[in-house]
Amino acid sequence: MARQKKKSSLISHGIAAQNRKARYDYTINDTIEAGVVLMGPEVKSLRAGRASLIDAWAGERDGEMFLFNAYIPEWQAGSFMARFEPRRPRKLLLHRNQVQTLTGSVTREGTTLVPLDIHFSDRGIAKITLGLAEGRKQHDKRAAIAERDWNRDKARLMREKG
């Protein structure tokens, strides 16, 4: 009798964590993908889909980019030696000219670097999508919601008539 393999609930590729509130609170002007330096148990926690990017942001420290305030909980099955701080700053892997460009645009234009999602590439490597964003005022948020609703209704009407 052949044994059936139990289907794993771990994420091998695709989105592990998403910051859905970022697209509501900010206008995303540009996006960039970066690698993330993680410890082994952090990768396992990400694969389990337990991370949160709410209130997370990226910034420059000592000429390098870091991801601050991202919550990746401890892996419960990990050993005592592999403990880590869930909200520790995590280094982002970017080229030097990318770091300089992003730092310059953040300081000059008053924009922020917001993490949009953490995902696993086809090769199984953890990547983060950063958005160069400008904050929205409350009336801008309302206008964006109204425009999105109108586009949805317009598409529905065109489908029904079509």
C-alpha cells in the first residue's frame, strides 16, 4: 500500500505577507524588489504565513537599507539557540546605487519607503517589494475609494450591455 504524502501548508513560492493598508494610506509612485537577510527560524515563520508588515517601514542606517518594525514571530518548534527578536531590524540587499537613489528621493521629495509584500521567488528566496510612496490625506483616500467604486460599476455595466 503506497503512502500518501501529507500536503504541507507551508508557502514555497508566492506571497507570504502583504501590507494591504499601504495602498490605501499611500500613493505608490515606484516599486523595487530587494532581498532580505533572515535567520533560519524567520524563514520558517514566513513560510507558515505568520508575518505582518503593518506599521513596517524601510530606511537607511550606516549606508545600508534596513526593514524596521516588521513582525515575524518566533518559530515555536525552533531550538533555544535559534531565538530571535520578532521586530528586529532586518538588512535589505540592494545595490549601492539603488540605496543612494532611494535615500536621495526620501530626503529630497519627502516620500517614504513602505514594504508592500514579502514573497518567495521561484527559487525559494525571500524577497520584499518596497514602494516609494507619498502619504495621502483623508479627502484623497475618499476620492480613491469613489474612483475605484465607479470603475467597478462601469465595468459591470459594460459587461451587462456588451
